[in-house]
Amino acid sequence: VKKLLAMGLTSHVADQLACFIPEDTPEQDAWSQVMEILAGQVSTTNNDILHRGGVVSLVGPTGVGKTTTIAKLAARCAQMHGAESVALISTDTYRVAGFEQLQTYGKIIGCPVKLAKDNEELNNLLAQLQDKKLVLIDTAGLGQRDMRLNKQLSYLVNKANVKIKNYLVLAANTQQAVMNESVAQFKQIPLAGCIF
């Protein structure tokens, strides 16, 4: 129970998990068993992004790994369906060399990479890329208190001509209070899921 509490679980959840382990179980075995139970309770999407495709944007605070995650998703999609089936769009006009980083990934993967400087450009690009199985949109990483975030999020919800599935990206090692603040801010848009 102490180890589960140290992980950040509530005392209620820690007690529930501990109840599944017989008291005479050696500590090493007990920990493995409780981790297995805990893992079984975590719902995952089983690569839905790659299998379903469509237009997917990754949103989240600065530095959580949105661009790297997009590169990994694009590479997997290219392996499964061919490089011509995926395209990348960056809306990140804030970060120095953000678009260039995505371009480098695109060259390695062999897929097109486009920059959308505003909402109109994004809509035009989405229309041009409608034949792609998967279009991944890399959004600007902004602090959860940054007012520019509201403008970007409202576009992703209200003004796109196609359905965009938004996934919140968070660093798994983020402090719980910071993670809760990020989730509260990004819940302003409909989220299809979360990527840790």
C-alpha cells in the first residue's frame, strides 16, 4: 500500500488493489501481481489512430513530445500502409525550427510535410490531403495558461471543414497537479483520447 501511495494513487485505490493479493505473498511477487492488476485496469486504444486513420491533431503543453509522437505515428503508418498514405501538417509558428524538425522527420519517412500559418491554410491543406489515410497535425506547444491556446483550440473545434480527432499529449512523469491543470485547460475541446 505504501508503494502504491508513493506512486500517487489514492488510499482508496491502493487499499482496493492490495485486497487482491494474499497476505502471505512474498513482497516481490505481491508487487508484480498488483502491477499486473493495475495494468489490466488501464484502458488503451490499441493503435486506433493507425487503424482508423482520418485527421488527427495532437495538442498539449510545451515539451511533452507532440512532434516526436507524430513522427512515431507517421513512421508506423508508413510501415503498415506505405509512406504515401500519411501526411504531416504543422501549425506551430511559435517555436524556432519547429516546422524544420517535422520536415526532417517527413524526409526520413518519405511523406509530405506542410505548414499551415492560419486557419484558411489549414483548411486548404486538409482539402488537398483528403486522399491520405492519416493526416497528423502538430499544434504549437503552449503553456496551459497561454491565452493563444484558446484561439488555437477554438479553431480545432469550430472552424475546420473536416472532423479532426484531438488527442491530448502529456508527459507521464508530470506532477499530478500540473497534469490536472493541463487536462482542465485542454478539455475545452472534444478529446478523442490522451497519449502519455
